[in-house]
Amino acid sequence: MTSGSRQNEILELFANSIVRDVCERARNSGCFSVIVDGTQDILGKEQEAIRLWFIDADLEPHKDFIGMYGPPETTGATIAQCIFDVFLRLQLPVSMLWGQTYDGASKMAGVYNGCQAIIRQTQPLALYVHCAAHCINLVAEKTSCSVIIVRDAVNIVKELGAVFSSSLTFRSAFAHITAENEKIHKIKPLCPTRWLVRVDVICALVNQYREVLDTLEEIAGSKNTLSTKASGLHSQLSRSATLLGLQVAVTVLVKSYTSIKN
């Protein structure tokens, strides 16, 4: 029972049982929607995450994950066929599909060859809705980038996170400076396209601004190969406009993130 293969088999049985229960509740609801989003795994293979959205007899909404599936291609037709195959395998009638939610990429939202258009050829009632979280993410990103000080401040955070993640010297110096502080958070890279998910990254920098400046100052004064980079980042972060831009970015991010959660 302690072997890896046996434990994986047990976990797979648990997972299959949970998925069967989710699908049964979705069928009993009379209709459901599908939510699909893609990402790449550690090997670079495309994986499509599929979730069901339905309302039970007690009028309680459910968004349940039913699995990751790897289509051979990322075209709209292939992803649509992948969704149909999943429905067939899980005995989910396509006739009960009344909604579909994806991002705004052409392969998903395309009017003619997008996944949503191909699915609606089979089930016209499957209304396509652009993912609200993705819309808010785009609005927040474009709004913030239109303000110069916010745009520059976010780019600085991105550069700072990249330096900290790639340099052991920076991480060691930061750990030494913050050794006596128990509430210190790591400085992480900022994702430029999904940065609403990285609210904590900017907040972590703002909440430990002094410690980050001290780390950059220490590296800048050393003979490290990254001393020039550290000096430039220290100079940029020392400007009041940068701190103001970060504060505005935090406000926009928190409000946008709250809107998504609600």
C-alpha cells in the first residue's frame, strides 16, 4: 500500500468517483454551462482545464472542475471536439449545454472558426459569454498602462521580480536583511498578462519597501556583476513617483480582484 503506483491508483479511483458525482448532479440540474481555459504544463504541452457550472435543486451555484485534457492542437475545431469527447465519455448530454465561457482569443471566441461557434452549430442554445474575470483583467491592465507612472512602476516590479528570482545573491542578501522580521514575503516575478492573480506581488513590495531598498543598496555597493542593475533599480525605486504609482496600482488591483470574487 505504500508503493507509488498503488497510491496513484487509489487517488485515481477517488478522482473518478468525484467526477462521476459531479456529472450526475449536473445532469440532475437539467442544464449546465462549460468553462474552458488552457495552459501549458512543465513539459510545454497544452492542457485544457474543463469545469462545469450548474445550479442544483436548492438553487445553489456550483463550479466544479472535471479534469485536464491535452488536445493534439489548439485550434478551435480541435478544442471543440475535445469538449464533445469529454461530454461523451462522462455521459453529459450536449442538449443540456446552455452556456459556454472562454477568454477572448480568436480560437475560442471566433465567430466562424472559434470553439464557441463550432459548438453552437451542434447546440444553438449554448450561449457564449466572454469570461468576466478575463474582461476585468484586460480592463485593469489597459487602464493602468494608460497612466504613465503606474505603467512604469509595474514594469519596475516586473524587473525586480525577475532579478530576485534569477539571482541567489539577491535572495541571500534580502534574507539576511529581513532575518529578524517574521512577516517578510518573498519578492516574486510579476506576470504581465495575468497580473490580477499577482496582487500579493505588488503588495509585498509596498509593505517591505525599505528592506528591498536596503538589499539593492547593499548589492549596488558590492563588486557583484549585478551591481549596476541593482543601482538602477535602487534609483528608480527611490523616486516618489514610483511609490505613488505602486500605491495606485495596488488600489486598482484590489478593487478589480474584489470585483472578480464578487
